[in-house]
Amino acid sequence: MKFEDFQKDLRKLRKDLNACTTETEKVCRVSSEDHLQPFKDKMEEFLSQAKIELEAQETQLTKTHKIFLELTIFFSVKAKMGEKEVSPHTFFSVWHEFSTDFKDLWKKENKVILQERLKVAEECFRQAKEKASYSVKPKHASGIKAKLGMKI
């Protein structure tokens, strides 16, 4: 998305809100007092809340656009030919390439580390197996049975 698209959508919302306000005022002028009250209170509350939220969104968009431009300056990203400023697509395509390359290299490095650890573990196992050549020594008889057997 481009910031201009968001600005255009907010302008359309502002236009629609103004049209809704105009229609509400028209209905309030034409209606009788008996039918006016629930509609008038609800619509005034809705319109004031919608106006506050719309202004908040416009402020947030302005702040976000300013921060985005500062970010592009910080990372020294230049606008493409024919563009007056760096678009989000241009900026994030650079980050997409970087993160994809980083992810691929991360996986390769993890495989290499895992293979090295596996080799070390196999070597330790092989050495332990070589050392573990058990020799069975005859057990010296020291029990009652052995003592009785010597006396006979």
C-alpha cells in the first residue's frame, strides 16, 4: 500500500462523514419533536465519535509517514527514478531480500553446526566404546560356602 492510498481513503471517509452530518441535520430539521429524540441523540453521539476517530487516524497516518521517511533516511534508501519519495514497496522489498537471504544462511549454518556436533558425539561414543573393553576377573570366594569348601 502507498501512503497516498491511505490518505485518499481517509479523505473519502471525511467526505462521507460530512454527508452523513448534513443528512442528519436535514432529518432533524424536517422531523417533528415526537419522532426526533432517539434518532438525534444517537446520531450526535455517533457523529462526534466518528469525527474523533477519523481525526485520530489522520494524525496517526501523518506520524507514521513522517517516521517512515526518517527510517528511509536512516538506512540511506533512495527513491526510484520517477518517484518523489521512497515508497513502502521499494523499502520493504530491500528488507524482504535481506531477510530471505539471512533465513537461508541461518538454516545452512545450523545444519553445519549440527553436523559438527554429531561428528563430535560419534567420536566420543567411539572412544568410550574402545575404552569399555571389559575383562572379567574371577571372583575370590570369601563367603561361608568357600570357607567350608576349604576345610573339606
